[in-house]
Amino acid sequence: MRNNYKPTLILVLAIAAFTLPRKASADVVTDWNLITVKATKVAKYNSNLSSRIEAIEAIAVYDAVNSIKKIGTPYHFYAPPAHPASAQAAAAQAAHDVLVNYFPAQKPHIDSALTISLSQANDGPVDAGKAIGSASAADIIALRINDGAEPNVGYAGPAKPGVGEYRPTPGGFTPGINQQWGKVKPFLLKSDDQFRPVAPPPVNSEEFKKGIALVEQLGSSASAKRTEDQTHIAQFYKQDAELTVNEAARVLALTHKTSLETNALVFVLADIAEADARIAIWDSKYTYLLWRPVTALNADADGGVTNNYSKWKPLLETPPHPSYPCGHCGTVTAGFEVLKKFFGDNNTIELHTTTAGEPARTITSLTKGEEENSWSRVYGGIHYPFDNDASNGLGKKVAEFVLSHGPKKK
């Protein structure tokens, strides 16, 4: 059943100004998903940190709505009220409390958004819904204390890296980020290494040589082989991967006119899949420590780089973490595979990007989006094709596990 909650663009403006893709507004669940995504970027969170917060918010919202609407199995919190309560108010309060907990500096804007949401709630007693939302948020916040996300650990690299071994790359030569992320407690996976892919191909193998040759041709900043559209693909998907998935989910919720209950379930599963995929990917990255194409294509025979990285330059700046597997690829694939289960594969979706000056892209299927996102990393010169293949396989396994072991309809 559809609810009568009336989403408003004011909710978007309630968070401090930050340019994100155009909003598709369906209900209080999608409104607060966008508010959450914006809050992570106002805080300058990377995809690892952002996906964790988005999963926590989605869990708080789902468990709150589920307590009132009895959708199905809870994630953790379940407290059906003795009397009627507004599920809309519960969802808004749950999301609000999560965001204020993690982003106290943004509290005035988040409070303003909550006031608007509560004023539009029309499906039951608001105060009763607020109480359930607050309790649900408190539950998941407590559950994620000491989950390993903090403190952040950087990776300076080995003192004398060998052939094929990761070391800081151009763009400041900063330490690899979030070395601890592969040890963060998963939301649903049994362990961080549950779906760890096999090791990448050795640098002297034909598979590696074929892969790096393709990156050298298509990913160079001066490539004559990369088409104009391939350049657009590289630039478009340069944005943080979770932005792509969450926008697609919001658009699909609006297009398919899904209910509050269904949206709560869709977002909790999609955001958990993204978060767990990134944890699993980071486990593999710092297990295998594969060097990035920019290092490999500037390396001497012994693995050293004496040309100041001047021989070959990628189109995009190389992210500061090991190459294998691809973080972008597994994140989008995990999220999109969840969306396929609810909306099917064949959906025409107009997606937007935070990359300045880059136009919107229309995909005709979620599979097409997965493919474009993956190839964008080769066209950008920052990943090998086998990085993408391994990560997409991991993402699909994570999505399948989350769909099987996560909250379900009765």
C-alpha cells in the first residue's frame, strides 16, 4: 500500500550545500537516504566510511518501520508498539538520530529536515513513531561501537617494494588509505575473507601482460585508442561508487511506485551489500598488495621507478590503495544485484554524477550500469581488467549472501 507522505525538495536543501545528483523523491525512506548520502559527503567521507554510515542508517530505518508494519524478519531491533504509531515518523526519527550521532556538527540542518518530515507524517501518532525510531537508531549505533572502523590506519608501503608490490602512487604519494577496513566487522558476512578471490595473476604471466597492455592503450592520459564516449564513461563514474547505487535505488523506487515498506527493505539490503562488499574488497586489497598500473607502467625491471613516473600517466588520478580487486566495481555490482531482485534488470535510468561538467548518462539495464562502471576504471588507467572481474564476482557473491541471510518479507 502506498502512503500519503509528500516528499519535498526542502528536505534536500536542509543539509548544507553540496552538489549531488538530482533527487528522485518517492517517500520518507528515499528522502532520508539522500540526506544521509549528502551528510557523508559534507563530512568529506570516502566510500568506505560513507557506505558504513549508509548501512547503519538503512538498518535503523528498516527495523523501525518493520516494528510497526511487520514487514518480515528484523535485522536486530524489533519492538512492535502496543498502540498505533506512524511508520513515517519512525523512519525519519531513526535516520535523524543516526546522522546526529555521527555528524554532530550538522545537527542544525538534520534537525530542520526532521521537523519537515514529522510535519508531513500522516499515517498514525507521530510521537509513538518517533519513540520507535529513536530506539531502533540507538540499537544499531550500540551494535556498531568498536566494529573496527576506527582508528584509521594508513599504509606507507614496504621500505623496498619488489616487482608487483604496491607502493604510494602519484597524486601526493600519500599512504594507502584504510588499511584496517578489511578487518571491520561485516554487517552480514560471516567474515571479511568469506569471498576473498584467488590471487591476481603473476606479473610475468600472459594474463597480466595482456591486462596491462590494454590499460596502457586505453587508460593513458594521451590515449589515441580510447573513444570519446569511453572518456565520458571514465569521468562519469569517477564519483564515489555508493552514490551511483543509491541514486539508482531512489530512481527505481519512484519509477516503480514502491511502498514505504518495500523501500525500507530495498535500501537496507542494497546498502548492507555495498558496505560488506567494500569490507571484503579491502581485505583482499591489503592481502595481495598488487601495484597499480601507474607504477607497473613506469617500473624498471627490478620493480623500482627511476623515471619520476613520467613515462606513462593515467587519465584519472590513481586512488591511494592497492589495485586488486577493484573497489568501485564490487561496490556497484553488489548494490545493483540487490536492485535486480526487486526491480528486474531491464530498467531505463538516467544517472547523474558529481564530476564537474560531465553530463548525465542513461543506462537501459542495471547490467549495463555494472559494465560501464567497471570499464570506467580501465578507461581511466587505474585498474586492470582482472581487478574488475575478480571484484564483480565478489560483489555478486556478497549480494547473493545478503539476499539470502538479510531481512526478508514474511
